[in-house]
Amino acid sequence: MIAILSHIAITLVVGAHILLRRHREPETRAAWLLVLVALPWAGALAYLLVGQTSIGRARARRMKQVFADLPRQPDPDPFTGDAHDERERSLFRIGQSISGYTPAAGNSARLMADSDSTIAEMIADIDAARDHVHILFYIWLDDNNGTRMAEAVMRAAARGVACRVMVDTIGSRRFAQGPLWRRMGEAGVQTRVALPVGNPLMRMLNGRIDLRNHRKILVVDNAITYCGSQNCADPAFLPKAKYGPWVDAVLRFTGPVVRQNQHLFASDWMGGGGDDITAILRQPAPPPAPGFIAQVVATGPTFRAAAMPEMFCSLIFSAETSLFITTPYYVPTQSVQAAICAAAGRGVDVTIIFPARNDDFAVGAACRSHYESLLEAGVKVHEFLPGLLHTKSVTLDGRLTLIGSANMDRRSFDLNYENNILLTDAETTATVRARQAQYLAQSRPVLLDDVRAWGPVRRIANNALAILGPVL
């Protein structure tokens, strides 16, 4: 009797907490209530461990304060005259409303050839660094590329370059506990881990355990930055080698957007207990140069709720002729799914590529539960065959590109710290679009008749996991 009454009391208390949480989608509340009822005791424990979106009050206050107080370089309004349409202005206003970074003109970018070339170019820039090297990765492995990168940073530190390296506590757990990490520290590299968990039971009482810093940032001498989907690892990605190779896309940027990525790194570094680097943010900016307009769009648990799906939806709704999306993980909100279907419905040429084999079975199944609706709306759905397509990219109308770390799933929408760059430039967008076309050539089309022919067991599995999508 006592056990029954205790179960009822816990269910009522946790259920009330689920319903009282602010900024949660109705389907998220429904999913957690289902878990709570279906899994007595375990459902309540799961919610306490991973059902909230708080990193802890003290940590959240510190990170918000650091982000707000850090100095920013003033960028003149690039939307002067009639050279740009109101659509572009509106999209960059949305980006600015999310993380405060203004659209800045005078940028240039170059798309890296592949994952190994990305690491090689990064190392070349680190080897040429004169003042500082700032690195943040969600995953850093001690494989070939990870070791080469670490050795480059140690060489820079030996030359007197100030090197600061930050990795996510969980994503890079083994690396941050291994000998290469210790060697970097002994070589004079300043190292930090992002969002340390500490005691899991204490963390459960003061915030969610699995909120992660999913960003991938490299800034060299306030002059160069990289943005894209790649972690610091070989494309074979040995922890999940059977799904490899991991296929990524990264852009190397110069121009004012570098300072925005620098500001974002500084907020994570100082918010995570690193030394004060505001002096670097105050260094004089170089004179203006020709180039396109770009803007960092940063999101996370201490930013505005639902900011990332809002950015995705705004881009999708603005598409007029073409929309091309690549994402490895697709567990959308209703608004994102509806926006994609509506774009195809109004005549936009919409293509989306997912991996044929996903390293997360549940996410892959939830993704496929949306195929029929996408195909019925006229979206061209393809599955990438030679490895796991890890690139997170959106191009539209031959002019606008969003690239970075954010997936179209609930983790990127609600739980992870992400960094992306939005840009408007025909040449750069054409380059990214050509890379997307290469992915398309290595993909198989998903046909509506084939999806409708799936058996009941497969449909039940996909749709059941889709119901739990908000908690994946």
C-alpha cells in the first residue's frame, strides 16, 4: 500500500512539474507524461535526470552574464540602399534577435575539400599563428587527426602563442582524461572542459546531465575562423567505425564574422571558468574590405527558447525557388516539418538528404516516420549511402546559406549549445550547393510507393519512436 501511494505521489508531483515547466512544446510535455505513466519509478527518474533544460541556476547566471558583458566590435549596417531585399534583412534580424550578433559585410569564405583537408588547413593556420589560437570541439579523439591537431597546438604554445582549448565533458570524455590532454597542459596550452557533470546525483538536483556544448570553433589571431559540422577526428570515426566514414562540410572564414565567433568562444571559455580574454575582443579591427554579409547565430539552453527551429523555419518559409537541406538527425518540431512541406506545396524545389544508416537507431526510426508526409507534399527525400552524412547545411534560392553544428532534431533545438553562420552570397552558396549536389549523386531516392509498402511492424516501430521524439 505504501509503495502504491508513493508511486501515485511521485507521479503527481513529477507530472505537475512537467506541466509547469516553461517554454516547452505540447508534444514534449505529452511525451514525458507518457514515459512517466508507462514506466513507473523509472519514468520519474528519467525525467529528473534528462527531462529538464536547465544547466543549473548558478552556471546559467554566470554564462548569461559573461555573454552579455563581453565587448563586441560595432559593425555598420550592411543593408543600406536598395542592394538587398527585405527578405534578407528580415532573416538577419531574426539571427540578431537570437544571439545579438549583427549582420556584418566584408567577409569571405572557402569550402574545405574534405575532412582530412579541413584538419590540414586548420593545422597550417595554427602553425602560422602569432598571437593566439582558440579551439572548441564537442568531440576530440586521440586518433590521427586529433593527435596532429594537438601537436600543432603544442608547437604554437612553444612559440609563445597563447593557446586555449576547450572540449565538451561528455563528447570528449576519454580524450580529456587521456595522456594527450595532459601533454597539452604540460606544454603550456590552457585547457578547459565545458559543462562538467561532477556528481550525477547532485547534478540531477540542479540541472540536466546531458546538456552539451556541441559547438565546433577555431579562431586564429582574430583573423581566421572555421564553421561547420566537423569534430576533431578522423573521418573513419573509430568509436562508431561501422557507420563511417563521417562526411562533413566546413567553411574557412575571414572578415568581421571572425570577431563574432571569437566573442562566442570567449563566452564559453570565460563562462566555463577560463581566464579573462576581453582584451583580445578589444583589439582594433582591420580596415573594411570587400565581401559578403554574414552573421553568427548561436543557440543553447541559456539563449531564447526554440531559437534554432525558429531560425530554420524562417529560412524555409522565405525560400522562393529552391531549398536544399542536409542533416544527419531529423526529429523535427511540428513547425519545422510543416514549414518544409509547405515550401514544397507552394512550388519550391525542396530536396533533403538523410544518412541511409544512422548511428542512433531511435533517431533514424523517428526520422523515417516523417518520410510519407514529406513525400506526399512533394519533397524530394534521399538517403546518403557511402557513410554517415554529418553535414548540417541549408541553401536556398542560390544566395543564402546556413552552415554549422545544429541538426534538425530536439537536442539541437532545446538542449545543445550550437554555433552556425548565416550568409548571403551567390558564389559561396553555389560552392556549398555544389557540395550538396555531390552528396545527392551518392544518395538513393526514397519513393513514396516504397514507404507506403513498409510492413506494419516497421511502421509501428518508427511511429512509436516518433512519439518519443521530443525526449530523444
